[in-house]
Amino acid sequence: MENYDKDKVDDMVLALLYLTTFKDKFGYRAWKGMDWEAMNRLYEKGYINNPRSKAKSVALSEEGAKRSKELFEKFFGIKQK
């Protein structure tokens, strides 16, 4: 399928990465069980480190960790009445 908005997909993938984000002594990491094409685009945008490694998690940049949380709250947060 080639007819879709890849930026919207990337935002959703980055938001979903927030669910598995954890902090270690080097910064924020997330488990990388997402679509490889989307992960590569997030890498190209500077939100994550290169996902092509044997590690089961990927490092998020400072901006990537912040945006991941913001997008998760935007798409999946509870709306206040």
C-alpha cells in the first residue's frame, strides 16, 4: 500500500513507542516492535537512533522522547470535560 500519509503513520508509531519507553543510564529507550519503514523514517527525522541493530530497543533522542509523549497524550489521552 503506497497511498497513505506517511507523516501521520510516523506520528502514530512515535506515539505508540511511548507505551514501551523506559529510561536507562543513557537516556530514553523504547522497544522497537514497529514497522521497519516507519522506524527508518523516524530515524531520518532524528527522533530515534538507527533502529538497525541487534538490540531489541531503540534510543530516543531528547526531542523524540518529548514528541512521543506529546503525541501519545494527543491521540490517546483522556479528554477533560
